[in-house]
Amino acid sequence: MDYKVTVYATRDGVERKFESNTAAAKAFGRSESQMRRELWYYNACIDGWKFRVVRRDAAMKAAVTAQRKGVDLELRRLKHVPHDPIQGLLSAEYCSGLFDSEGCISVTSATLWKIGVPQGNPNILFALKRQFGGNVFVSKMTANRGCWTLYRIPGKPFLESIRPMLLEKGKQVDLVLNMTDDGARVNYELRKLKGNYTPKLTSAISQYEPEEELDEDGEPMVEVTETARGEAVVAPTVA
């Protein structure tokens, strides 16, 4: 690529330097492809100017590698530097952006829900707790990894304050804010119907007694069937 070469043009002891093949082509009235072809394949001499092309790949690679290594070492060092405690209150804009990107909403019933914000820096989580309430859980397995949780009653004012500024989770917030107690009662009744047999249905079946069909003499009618061995099996007939 052009930015990886330096072009030197020499004539009568005068040297001109171009930082790219594009700059050299423009100076000598050539197209980029024509200039590249003449310099790299034919070693052409244009108007008495002799050209010398120096690649900068090695030098650039070494500089970039050294810079990246320095950045990596600095980032590793900062991981072990304690964060300064957060003073004051967090702005609504910051809270909305944090929740929009990192927050989550868990719905456990028709009206019961909670929000959570996981974060690697516990100081941010404790700042949220001081300002809005809730709980902070810090993992013992992963260093400095925690989550701030807030349930429905204290969480509703928080969501209402950041709702106008949400970009991604606005519809989710609207859903949980519109949950009503009527939905809770419906959910309570639906939970009774879980499983193959509900308590109400089982109770109704136990109270049901089938009527026996009687013959002309008032005796219970029986049904005679024949098995594979030719034995007769008598079973009462149930209506």
C-alpha cells in the first residue's frame, strides 16, 4: 500500500522525497498504477529523475508493536489499582446509558419483577445503591465482579426517571411499568392449573360415582368377554 513506502527522486545531485507512491505519481504527472508499475517493475527514469523506493513496513510494525505492548502493560497495571470512590449523585443521563447497555429486567410473575445491572467496578454499583436503594452482590469467584438489583416498588421510580432517555430498552420498561394487580390475580389462578391434574379437577373426579346399569330382574348387568385361552371373564357394565 502507498503509505508503507517512501519514494526518493534524484537528479543532478538534487533529491526529492515523497511520502507515498500517490504523491510521487501526482508530482510527475502519472497515474498511481502507472507510477507503481514503472517504479517496481521497470525501474524507470522519468525526465532524468532516478527513483529509489524504501519500504517502511518493518519500521512501522516495530513502532506499532511497541506502542501496543505499552498500552497492554498499562491496562494490566490499572486492573490492580483501586478505583477511587464515586462522590455525589449519578446523573440521570449516566444511569439511563448504563442501564440501556448493561441492565436487564427479570419478570417472575404478573406484577413481580426486578432489574439488575452487572458491572466489573463495584464502586458504580454501590453508588447506585446509595442513590436508589436495592442490593449489591459481589462475586467471590470473580474478582471485583458484582451486580446491583432493585425490585418492583423501589425500582418503579428509577425506571420512570430514566425512561425518556432510553434508546434500546424503552419497550421493555413500558411493559413492566404497565403490569397491574389484575394480572397478578389471573396469574395466581393460572398457577393452580399447572400439572396434569389440578386440585379442583382431582376433587371433582373423586366425588363422581358412575351409575350401574340394571337388567330386567334388577340385577347389575355384566359383560362377558373371551380371552385368548378361551376363558370367560365377567366384568360389570358401567354406564
